[in-house]
Amino acid sequence: MSSKLTSYLHVRRRQWRLSQKELAFLFGYRTDTIVSRYERNERQMTLAIAFACSLIFGVEAKDLFPKLFEEIEDGVVRRLYELYNRLKAGKPSQKTDTKLRLLEEALSRTTKRAQHTHV
């Protein structure tokens, strides 16, 4: 993951006049150091913190951390296509058809699909 991922955590915290210590408390930490590190992109976002932010601020994690979401999505989409092509080239079976259907559905949900070769 890139060390310079855009994060709107600082903006949202300040918008709601929360101190770093108060937000850390809501995250389940006793010190504000963790919030400071997340805001300065010195620590990689955890799933628990992303979910907590979503609950606290009423914003989807992908909107709070758009660059992180984009990096994760790029990697997943690339691997979805890779597995899809590998399965498509292999021996057909009911099991393979089920997997291909899942991969097609997953690809249809991604926002990056238009940038890749269509299935």
C-alpha cells in the first residue's frame, strides 16, 4: 500500500469537533497516538478502524479512504480477471461454472471494470 493514501479522517474528525483523544476512545484505544498516525498516513488502516469510522461518521469506508479503496480494488480486479481466465481455459464442469458466475458477478460490482478487458 502507498504511504501517501488520501484519507478524510482528519477532515471528518475536525468537522464534528472531535479531539484525537475522543476519536481514539471511540476506536477503543486509550491514547490519541493511533489517530494521529492514521491521519498522517503513518499506519495502515485496519478493517476494524474503517468499520468504526463508517459507523461513527455515517460515511462508507471507501468514501473516507478513497485511495486505499482504489488500491485494494485494483488488485482484486486484476486477480478476478486472472482467475476467471485461468478457469475459462481449464476443463469445464459444474463447479467451474459456479466459480465463473461468482467472478462475473464480482466484476460487475467493481467500479474499475471498464478499465479492463471485458469478460
